[in-house]
Amino acid sequence: MTRDTWLGRRRWWVAGAVLGMLAIAVVLVVVEPGSERARAGDPRSMVVVGDSISASYNDEPGSPLQAWWSLVARELGYTPTVLAEAGSGYQRPGAGCAGTTFGDRPGVFDQPPPDLIVVEGGRNDWARCDGTDLVEVDPEVVLAAADDFLGRLTRAYPEARVVVLAPPWGPLQLRYADDVTAAVEAAADRHGCEFVRMDGVLPEERTPDGVHPDLGGSQAIAETVLRALD
């Protein structure tokens, strides 16, 4: 039995308790900012494109499932629009291989021009969909997909600040992390996007199932993003 398999089985019962509310479809969330640091006047807009690390959480302060983007938006006074889908990525469609990739997600390219765009993802891009099966892919496939998406995104919103997060990576499938992260970083650099590394944000104790963050993990992601945005 591999370490990945052993970790996954050991955490299954914990994941069921903590992450039983995980979304499997596209989540569109628009919420009002509630930050002490919110600026006077019209709220600033923030669009989040992501996978389950964004889709499977909420905007409820004090909830164990409060999202990293909720923490960021409330701290900085942004109104977030969240376009996220579990299982998805730059080249991999979500929702059991029947959903959307980042690039074909409804709403991504027809928003009112946002002030800030944060792309969270790539964690699922170690594999592609072959029907309902997953097949490992070469990092060049990830690079091409990320390059295409970020190119389209920066052309669609030339005035927006575009921040690309390194895939927040827990202990499962960790062998793919370096190659996928390098591909996403290279694509971000090509298009002048700010790249934020996520080294160490999701150790074993912050990921009940080895992939998804608990509240401490979401807080760690948010704190890393806030430092980058400061």
C-alpha cells in the first residue's frame, strides 16, 4: 500500500465529518464586505476562480468552513464573486469530469471589470479526464492550459490586478506538486500575473482528508494571500 493510499484511508472518517458539506458543482457567491479595514465609498470587487478549496467553503464568520477568500475579502473590504467548482483546474473539468475547466466556466470572462482577480487552483491538474477515469498528464499539458487561461484572463481584464496562487497542496498526491506548481508559475510569469507561493500552508494537521483545508488551513491560505496583497 502506498503512502498516499494509506493517508487517504486513515483520514476518510475525519474528512466525512469536517467536509460533508463539500460542493460538487459550480459555486457562485457574491457577498458584501464586512471588514474593519474596508475603505469608505463603493466596495472594491474581487473575482475568485478556483476548485474545491474555494468552492467547498462559505462566507460565515466563525464557521469551521469559512473560506480563505471570505477571510481575505472581509479583511480588505472586497465584495467577492466566487466562480469555483470542485475537481476542476486549468485543464481538468470538475464535477466528476462532467463540469467545467477554469477557461470554460460561465461568468469568468463576462464580469464587470474587477479590481482584483485571484486564481486558486492547479491541484487537480496532475491528471486529465478520460471519460470518468483520471490519467496522469505531462506538466507541459498543465503549462499550455494555464498559459491559455491566464492569457485570456489578462486580455479580458487589462486593468485588474491578477494574482495566481500556487496550488495549495496537502499530503496526498504530493509527488505531483513540484511539476504542477512550476507549470502554473511559468504561465503566471508569462502574463505578468503576481504569483504567490503556498509552501507549508497545508501540512497534515490542517488537512483532514489530505487535500482540503480545515479552518486552520483556510486561515493559513488567507494569511499568505494577505501578505502578498499588502
